[in-house]
Amino acid sequence: MRIRNRQLLAFAMMLLCSGLASAYLYRLTHAPWMSYREGVNHFSEHRFTEAIAALDFAIGHGIRRSDAFMILADSYMAIQRFAEALDTYEALLRINAEHALALWKTAGLYEQFGRFEDAMQRTRHLLEILPDDPAVLLRMARLLKFTGQWDEAIGYYSRLCSGDSLRPHIASELAEIYAWKREDAKAIEWFRYALSADPTDAQTRIRLARILFWSGYPEQAVSEYIRALGDST
Amino acid sequence: MKTMPKTVFLGGILVLLWSWSVWGQAPSNPAPSKTIDPAYLLQKHETESDRIPDWQARWELARILSYVKQYPESLREYERVLSERPDLWEAKVEMAHVLHWAGQSKKALDLLETTTEDQRDEATRLLMAELYVMQKAYPKAISIYRQYIESHPQDVRIRAKLADVYGWSGQYDSAIAQYKTALSQRPDDIQLRRRYAFVLIWSKRYDEAIVELRKTLPPEPASRNKPE
């Protein structure tokens, strides 16, 4: 049986209509998924307010994907609505308590809000998941340093310093703790290490100058100050 | 024209497939990422308040240079600090001390006079008194010393200075009164007693001066005229 051109055209039109209809019906029946997708697209194009509206709708209507929460929280972060970002990361952690990135970001926000105990609790949890992650070790060290738990902080800094993640500014942070503890020789040693890797770091050089003066080396302190200030007194 | 319906037909099938591929796909929930942003390792953990500004470092340098007695270098740094932060009266006061140590008393005094009364601590006020004495501006020095002695009556050293200045300015009775008080607090201070004696001489009270000066000399050996 030969199919006429007119019949072919009719079939094609039917197929086209059913395709469009299915797409339309999908939109109607899967609105949260649609919003989720729109939210992701808005986020990738840096339209954060639109992304928030879309993802808020998607999550509010049952979408439980981790990345939906993450992107929503990241959108809040991008427009500096930090409290809402924190709430969203926390909501994600209620769904998945082991979500490393959410733990990391909540720790960062708690630190930013000055809630150091909460930040430390999140970071300790994260260390159970990623025990050797240098960034997590560094955050833990910094939190401990900031809260005056210097000995424990030194422990974490030492773990970083023994690996290949050691950066000059990390050595400088460790040196600073030794300086506060008045372990001058160790402080000088670590400051000098930091400066050998980055001789242009004026802030570290000033701190070295201070500790040299406190240790009874005023002449050396003077020359470090002069170098840090970049002039020839 | 003959091929057009077939093209439309195939196009329809493609649209249908595309619509299902795009809208019909329910992606699986991916596992949470375990990768922490490595950029954190590169970030310096330094707030604005942690940063040591240049003027602060320069001020510290100026101080240390004064401690190691490199006064010209120290003064140069103080000048640079004050050109950047003219409101920094503490640096002015310190610079005045360094000027004094460097023998530039007039400049030190001029600088201190640009500060207000409440910006001067006791040590600075005493320095000003000393500088006024060097400039022979005795009434100003006396005023500072008197004020200080009112709140520190046990400070013999400053009381003696007050007595000295009274003496140099010709106010002998006031000088004598202050020396007497100072000597009652420190009767064995030979130098103090001699200064007292000099004021007694200037006020023509020679007999009293002789008595006081005798007290500052070692006693004559009693055995010299003693019969064996």
C-alpha cells in the first residue's frame, strides 16, 4: 500500500503536535523539576535572584536533590544573604548529614558569624569524613588559633607543615602562635621559613621584626622593619 | 516538493524524541561532592584589623631606633609617621623625648607645647618641666613640679628639683622649705644637703650653711689630739 504524501504530512503534523503537547504536559505535571532546571540555568548565568525564586519553589514542592539545596544556598551566598544561605546548607545537612561541602560551607559561615564553637563542631565532623584534607586541617587549625587553643592548633598546623600543602602564609600563621606563646626561637624559625618562600610578604616581615626585638635583637629588628617598609633609612 | 512531507515527518519524530529526552529525563541524585575548595589553602587568613599599617610599623621602627640610640634615624622615622598621622599625639610625645635625648631641647619643648594637657602623662609633664628649666623658664617648671609634688609628696627626687628651681629663680625661702622637707625624708643624702647649703649661702645665712656643710664632711678623727 502506498502512502500518499498528504497522509505523510498528516502523520508528521500529528507527531509534531504530540511532541509539543507532551512537552507542555510535562511542564504542567512536573513543575518542580522545571523550576529546578530553570534555577540551575539561572545560577549558571549568574542570575542569582531568579535562581533563588526557582529553586525555592522546586524545594518547596518536594525536590530533594542535594545540588538543588547547594545551588540555592550558593545563590544566597552570591548576593550576600548569608543567614539564608546558612539555613539552606543546614537544611541540606538534615537530609544528608555527611554532605562534605555543606559541612564545609556551614563551618565557614559560622566562622564568619563569630560562632566559633559551631564552626569547630562542623569542622570536626568534616575531619571524620575527610581526615587528611589540607583545607579542613587548616580551617581547624585557624579556628583553634583564634579561640586561643594554641597547643591543639599547633598540632594541626604541624600536620600541614609536614605535608606538601605548606604555604608561606601557613608557616607565618604557625609562627604567630609561637610568638604569642613566647617561644621566640621557633617563631623566628617559622617566620624566616615563610619569608624564604615569599620574601615580598611585608606583614610577615614586620611580625618577624617584632619578635626579633622582643628576643633582644634590636639591630636585626631594625633591618627587617626597613626591608618591610621598602625604604633605606 | 516531493521530499518535503518526508522531511516534515522526520522532523516531527526528532521533535518528539528531543522533547522526551529533555523533559522526560529524571536525573538520578548524584553523590555529594567530597572535594573541598582548594582555594581556601591559598587564602591568607587576615582581616583588615590584623593588617599592620605602614605608619604603625614605622612608629615601631622609630622607637627601636631610639632604644639603640640612633637618634637622627629615629627622629626621621617619627617625622615620617607624623607627616602621615599628624593626629598621633603619642608619637609626638615620644618624639619629644627622643629630641631631648638627642640634645634638641628647644625643638622637644616646641613639639610638646603642640599637645594638649590631657595628652601629657606624668613623665611627659616632668620632661616639660626639665625642658623649661633648660630654657630658664623657671615659673613654668615650678608650676609643673608643684602640681606633681601635691599628688606625690613622697617623691624626694622631684621635690629636690623643685627646691633647686626655686633657688635658681631667687625664691630662697621656698627653696629652703622644700630642701628641709626633702632632707627630713632623706637625711643621709649628702648631695642634697650640700645643695641646701648653697641656697643658704645665696640667702646669706652663712652660719646655717656652715652647719649643713659640716654635716656633709667626714667626721674629724677623734684620736688625733687624744693623749696616749
